[in-house]
Amino acid sequence: MDKKIVTSWDDGSFYDLRLSDLLLKYKIPAIFYIPTFWTQRDLRDEDIVELKQKGFEIGGHTVTHPIDMKTLTYDQQLREIAKNKIWLEELIGEQIKSFAYPRGRYDETTILAVKEVGFENARTTAIGNFVLPDDPYRIRTTVHVYPETPKYNKPDWLKEAYRLFQYGDYFHLWGHSWEIEKFKLWDQLESFLKHIYENVYSQSQ
Ligand SMILES: [Zn+2]
């Protein structure tokens, strides 16, 4: 199958380990974006190394996961982005290339800082995209793994995922493993990872 599959998981929750086993089972690649100090980050340092050793990519997600990067000065943003990158690189012994904007909030200043620090790409939280991203510093995703919430205009993620998987040359699933646990989405997620696996591996032979 001629489709680029990307999954990405933010915040470095302890449930990333359970998620990583599920991804391995269905041979799905992933990037784990990990902040340095933040309440949702409860992966231990050795767990982050383990994710790397399992073959997954580790990405930057700032030091403190600011509520809105746009409200910080350029220098403050630069420090948030750079110190997290240096920490992760020392931890896994390899250069970190990918970044995700905390809460998807950024502006031109943030992009300048991300480039200055040496990141090659950055992911937003925009959904609904199924063509290959044309701007590496404004990567848009396809579907957010999150329960249906009509009040906030959140569709049924699984229906959206099956629908949008039919189109285009790109599919990017993203979310937070602590939300998968909180909202009991593990079975739904596994059914969809299996769907990706069956499509990718049955048609490529
Ligand atoms: Zn985050």
C-alpha cells in the first residue's frame, strides 16, 4: 500500500509503554513527544530509553509544556525548546529531529525558535489532513484519538479514522496514552491498528 503511516503520542505518560507494545504488535511506527518536567510526564528516564530501543522515534515537547507558547518571548521559547532537546539527546544518545507544539499553540516566533534549535519538523494538533504535509514546520494530522464529544465538536474518532483512511497518501493518528486509559479506548485503538496492519501488509506483497 502506497500510504505513509504516522502515529504520534504526546506528553510521556507511563501508559506509553502499554501503547508501544500494541504498536509493535501491528508494526506501526510512532513518535513519542516528551516534555522534561510536567505533571503528565511520568515515564522514567529508563522508560524513554526503552521506547527508543524498541525502535520508536523520540521527539521534543518543551521543558515545562507551557499553556501557550505564543505568550512567551522568543528567548523564553528558545530556552523551553532547546533545553528539552538537549536533555532528550543526552538521554537517548542520538539527535532529536521532531518537535510537537504543546497544545498545538504556536506562531511565527515559535517556528523561528524551533528552526534555530535545529529541529527538522514540527507537528501541530490540526486534524482532517490525508495528503503528505507540504510544510515540515506545520505538520497537520488526520485523526485525534479522543471520545466523541458533540459539545466540543469532537466526532467519533474511530468512524473518522476508518473514513479518512480510505483517502490520500498520508494517514497520521495522534493522541495521549493517558487519555486512551482514562476513556477506555484501548480496544477501539487496537481494532484500528489491526486495520492499518492488514491494509499495509496485505497489499504490499
Ligand atoms: Zn502535550
